[in-house]
Amino acid sequence: MFRGTPGTVHAGVFTDAAVIPLCEAEKRPSEGIELSLTAGSAPQRLRVLTPASDESDITQWAGGKGRNLYTLTASGFQVPRWSVLGLDVFAEFARGSGLDAYLESLPADGRGGRGGWDGPDGRVREVAGEVAGEIAALIEKAPLDEPVAAAIAIAYQEVGGGAVAVRSSGAQEDGTRHSFAGQFDTFLDIRGPDQVAAHVRRCWASGFSERSLRYRARCGLPLNAGGVAVVVQRMVPAERSGVLFTADPATGRTDRHVVGAVHGLGEGLVSGSVDADTVVMDATTGEPLKVEPASGERADGESASGQQIGEEPVLSAGDLALLHRTGVRIAELQGAPQDIEWAIADGTLWILQTRPLTALGRAAADTRPPPPGEARLWDNSNIIESFGGVVSPLTYSFAADTYAKVYESYARALGVRGERLREVREWTPHLLGYFHGRVYYNLYHWYRMVRLAPLYPLGRRVLEKSLGVAESISDECADALHPFTHRTGPRARFSQLIRTAVFIRRFLAIGKSVDAFHRDFYRVYEEFNDIDYDALPGDETYRRFRRLQRELIEKWGPMQVLDATILLSVGVLALLTRRWLPDAPDWFTWAAAAPAGPVESAEPARALAELAELVRTDDGARRLLERTADADARDALREGGHTRLLTAVDAYVAAYGYRSPDELKLEVPDLRENPAGLFALLREALGEDSPGGARGRGGTGGRHGEADAYLDAHLRGPRRWVYERVRRKARAALTDRERLRFCRTRAFGAAKRMLRAMGRDLARAGAIESWIDVFMLKLAEVGGAYEGSLAHGELKELAALRRRRLAADAALHAPARFTTHGAPYWSGNLERAGWTEGPAARSGIRELRGTPCCPGVAEGPAMVTDSPRETRGAILVAYRTDPGWVPALASAAAVVVERGSPLTHVAVVARELGVPTVVQVRGATTEIRTGTRLRVDGAAGTVTVLDAPAAHEDAPAADDPAAHEDAPTAAADVGPAQPPPAQDSRRTENLP
């Protein structure tokens, strides 16, 4: 049971835990505001931060509460409208009032300095009270400079005026080690600019209150550092309110959630005049385990605060379920147990703030120190597009071997030689990791790879954007990562100069290099493509496979200069956009950098549209396709005498058969082996005659035209010339990347045919039980079978063991990012990472946010799917995509992807086709069900739930990924289906 009194902490309830500011959600928050002022000769800016401010500004200037509000808002939770007076506003006030000089006189570590700070606790309390009083008097009496007063007025205007809450947001508040819970002040129901300004002063003073100074001294924190930002937030009276802990704050048990709830605004909880209902819930299921109703003041009537009190429980079963789902999602978002303030008004759950639980009991699992050893950061951003869900050991080992060869070749192409090349060879074989059947980037190695090229600080930032990682590593960590031992001196500088010169030469000639590689690739590729490998002896197929690795894959290294070119040119373009076009919309940079001319990756979508037009001219063929199963469609066309259409289908498969869903996964048959999936897409294209689809959008010209028109209106003269030069380089590089990715698809397709043929050969020889068992072997084991280098010959038992293990792994929910120390698989590393079973819970939020990719607005029903099929003009919602989804884009009204980045294939082609697209929409496939009516704004990056389907809340819809867990796709002919994990690409049904 929770009971609190002002200024104290009881059972985890802190001073402002029951502050309940509410307002209507702001759909399009205004941009953050900077006020110019001049101090001497140096211009400065004061920041009023909003949900639309740059994340780097929020991180630096918004304080703990402000940072958390930004994260909640950006993740789509219902958060009352807010603005933040940045830490720089306080710093300017302190400079103008002389407070900064006083603060400088305080000791830096809570000890020493003014007499008494290093004495016993009683002496510390005595001096802290005196110092706090002096600071409060200074803050209260000092005049507000005009820029500071203007910033306060604007912050109040930004939230719409009226009744607001004014809340302190300390620089070090709500951290993972020190929460400062109960140390700073919050003031409710403040009205008018004068009162807001007065209470902003009181918030600043609370940052140096007696209790705050004692807290800092006790924790050994600086007494004079950080400052205080101030949150201004709209208020609306709540019906029910309280606090939710996603771990038990008393025992530290992470398998429990604890809720404290009161009627109304919650002043009764804070003042102690009204007890709170307390509910302990199971953290996994949300089932109430213990309900402790409030006592004493829960009789009918009014509390001392005037709030009506009744005998009914504060929270209904539906309220508790909603709180549980929301708590799970916020804890997952923040990566630690949370202390969440909430309120319910008119049936809507509002999240007021969240902070880490820093005072858990001893049972908290995540308080254990990490094991000793090297730290590794694993992240599946972007790689999930190529290798989503559970992949076979053969696919992983082939991919890891390919990446190693390619990036070693890249280092050699940049002039890395001798001992330095040997050091590079130590980490290139480990660019990828393999956990419970999932592929991850070994992310620190990718930073090392980026550092091979010049302009590393810019390159690593664009790398993070292009991969779509959720967070950047620290500057200190990034600076410590080198591709080889970092040395200084003339010889090292000369080596760096040579490497830079080589890179610049390749950078300038990259277009010609790609053209030459393209010609050579297809000349060699044709030699591998026109062979029936099943007709060859297995060892001959293996020799040809090794030759393919040498002549196609290992020569790819120099082409990685193209990726570096993209990182640098897009990075510079984004930098110029931010400096010269500060008001440009979020989608603008990606539209401006969109590939020049037709994109090769979009050709399958165009070819499919042409194929659909051919079917429309043949009523008999159309009726046949509409009533025939996909697997039987080709035979039906042949038997029906539709020769012209059948020839066109065969031409499509010959040209684009390798481009299919999960095309890089060796265990998944492509359209050449099983064309059934093509007929599903063709039927979809036939049904797409609505103006919402891509056929009516006019393709990419409109998007490029919008970017050109914006530039014409806002950028001229020498700046425009410079901008266009950089833009031309970025667009050409992205166009070339799509050409090379199609080459990669064909190279992997040829390797897939060879390895499948080797599997059939090994099965005939009795080495494995069935040819599909080859996917359970690693590449070295397949090679060892033909080279005579196997450690043991029990391949049948090995394949059976791995198949059982992958079947169990498929039921796990995979974290997107985690860190390991020492040996990654042991010492509790994976337990800490958050591998769990079962689907993620819905929170019921109505608006989700992501990264804008292609502007445009679309409304319609959602089609949540794990494969590119049957969208029928709906809004396609997916956890992740791969290049094989491209043909489905033409019939989608909009595209929403939970993972990915603006540079993934689907995002690039969606811009080419003019399909409104938002990526990196956290929780999209958890929160949205098939049939949910959505509004997608591709320019703002918002996905708004307009109307949920009437089906039972927990029942999966027909095309929801969860509904397909036991049903293999049309292409799945390599073995029984495996159930996909929740929120993890779901494409596991093709595993043997």
C-alpha cells in the first residue's frame, strides 16, 4: 500500500510521483526554438525544446525528465504536450545574475571546500541548509534578462497556455545510477506567464535545495555541476492516476509489476490524505497476484483534497491489462526496469514520465556486474533485411565467409599491407555473429571498417543512420576503435596519407569502376548460370563453387568503396541541408539523394505491372489465375494454351527469379525453383486498380520534382551549385549500389543452386539423411566432405541436433541489440540480453512514430504480413523487408516497416515509386493488427490508428504474422514449418 507525504520518499513513491499534467496529443509539434542573444562579441542561442527538436539537442540540453519525455513521445506513447527550457537557459540566467560565480565556489565532489562539507552527516546537513537558502534567495531576487524571459514565454506558448505543470529536469536526473527521485520540485495548475516565470525560478532553486545538495554529497557527485532544465507541460484533470513499477521496488524481483493508483489527480497520494490501491501483477502475463485496497480514507465521500472517493477499486481489469502492456513496452524501450507515472482520462492512458528504477532490492537480476572480458556490441539493424528471422547454419557460415573475403579485399584495395593487413584479418572473419539462429552485426568491427576510409567522424554517423541503429555509441568508444594498431609519428602519418590518396582516387572514379565491374560480373556470371549442377558430380560442383568464390565474390572488395562513397556523400548532403536549409522537412534529404534515373531494383515491380497488363488482355487467363492455386497455375496456363502469357512468365522468372523474399537465405527456394509465389503477386497486381496504389501515383518523378521545387525556392547561387555537386555524387552512388545489389542477388542465387546440388549429392552418398540436411551444416563442413578434412563423419547426427535446436530457437523473441563480455554464449550474457519466449504485449497506443522516407499521406486498412503477398491496395505493415518485397510495393497504399533504414532497398524503391513510407516504427507489428485502419504520413513519419478492427483483441487476424505460424508459404518446400518468434521477422517457415 502506498502512502506519501510531501518531500519524502515512501515505498518508492517520490515527491512528484502523482503529478498529473494532461492535454490533447499534439499531432504535429512545432520545431524547437532557438533565441539569439549576444554576449560580448560571441553570439549565443537559448533553446526552447519540443518533440520536434533534434535528438542531439535534447540529449545535451533537456535534462533527465526532458530526455525521457522525448523518447516516450518519439516512440508513439500518449504524452501530454510539453516544451523544455534548456540547460543553457539556466546557464544564461546564472551568468547574468552572478549565480554562476557563487556555484563555482562550491566543492566539486561534495567533500572539502566550504567548511563542514567533509564533516559528519549532521554538519553536512547544517551547511547544506545555509547554502541552499543563499542560492534560493539569489534566484528569487535576480532580474530575468530579456532573452531568458522571452524563452520562458515561448515555452508557455508552445504548450498552448492555460493550466500547466512546471517541472524541474536536472542534468543528471533519471540516470541509470542516480535517479534524484524526490529531490527536485514540480508545481501544478500554474496559469499565466508571470506565474510560470515565478515557478521556473523555484524549479531552478530546487536543483540546489537542501535535500538535493545532501543527496549529491552522499553520492559523491559535484555540487555545482549540471544545472536545471525546466519542463512546461499542459494539464487536464485525470479520472485515475498513479505510478507503475516494472519491477518490485522493495524486493527487486523483475518478475513482478507493482501499481499504485488513486482517483483523480493524485494530490491525495502525495499529501498522504488518501491511500492508494496497490496491485502486484505477474510481469509476463499481467495477471493480478495480490490486490491491496486502500484503507482508512476509502469510505464514500470526499478526501481532504476534495476528490470524490468511492468503494469501487480505482482500476478495472481492463485498466490493469493496459498498464501492464504499456509497462512492458516502456521497459523494453528503456532497457531497464522503470518507474512510470501515468493518468487515465476519457479512456486514454497518458504517460507523464518514466525513470529507471535505481533503488531495487537485492533480487534484481540486472544488478549483477557483467563478466570480465572484451565487450562486444551486437545489433541486427539492417542485416535483418538480408538475413531475417532464424537462418540455417549454412546460410550464416556462407554469409560470414563472404563478408570476411569481401572486406579483407576492400582493405587491400585501399593500400593496407603487411602487419596492418594481418591485423585486419583478425576481425574481418567476425563481422557477423550467430545467436539462437539469428544473424547480428558485430558492430564494433563495422566502425573499424568505416575507419579505413577518411572522414571517420562523419562516416560513422551516416553508418548509424544507414544501418538504422537505435542509438549511437559514445564518442569515447568510437574514438577507441581502430582497424589496426593506432600509431603516431611520420611513418604512420605517411601511411595514412597514402591510404587517403588511394581512397580519393577510387572515390572520384567509382562510377567507371562500377561500370567495369558490372561488365566483368555478367561475363563471368553467365558461365555459372547456364549449367545444370544436378547433372554434375558433387566434387565438380564443389570446384565450380570455389571458383565462383574466387572470381565473383572475392573481387567484390574494391566495390565497397561505393558504400564509403554513399556514407560520405549522403553525410555531407545531410550536413549541407541542415546548415543551408534548416527548415527543410525530414523527408527532404532522402528525396534529394534518391537515385538518379531508373533504379534497377525497381525493375521487377515494373515488369510485374507489365505482366499484369498482359493478363488483363486475356480474360480466359485472368479467370484461370483467379480460380487456380498458386502451385498449379503454371501447369494450368500450359494446359489452357496460354502460350504468350506463359512465355512472358518464364521470361520474368529468368530475369528476376533470384529476386524473391529471403533471397539470400540458402534454405529458401527462389522463383526459379518454385514460381508459385509469382502468381500470388500477379493476382495482387490484377486486383490493384484503385487510385491508392502505385499505378496512380506517377512514380518517382513527383518526389524528385518536390525536392527540386524546394531547392528552387530556398537555395540559389554558389550554395546551390555546391549542393547539386554533392547531390549528384550521392544520387549516382545510390543508383550504382542498386545495380551492385542486383549482382549480389544473382551471385548468391548461383551459389544457392550449387549448394543445393551438393546437398543432393551428399544425400545420394549417404552422408546425410535428406538433401535438405545440407542447410544444417556449416560451409566448412560441406567443403570438408569433398576435401577430406572433416573432424568426424557423423553429419546425420549433427544435422538432426541442429534442426532440433533451431526449432526451439524459433520460439524465442530476439532482442534487437545487446552487449556481451568475454565468451558471448556463457557467463549470463544471453540471459542479460533479454531473449524471451512468447509474443510481445500490445500497449494500445494510437500514434506511432518512425523515420520519414517518402512523403505522402495514405489512409486505409493495414495488412500486417511476413511476406509480400495480397496487400490489395492496403497499407503494408512488416517487421522487416528484403529486396524480394519490391514487386509488392506497386500495389501498396503505403509502407510501414518496424526495422530498416531510409537506405534499405524497399525504402529506395518506395521513393522511386512514390509510395508513402515510414521505417523504424518501433512496435508496429505488435501494436497494429490486420484490418486496423491507419493514416500514414510519410513526410512526418507518423502512423496513426484511426479505427481498430472489431475482432477480439487477442485474436490474430487472417494475415497477421502470428496467424501464419504453422502455415508454410507457397515457396516452402524444403521441410516442415517452424513457428516464428514474436516481433522477429517471422520468416522461419522455410527452415528444413
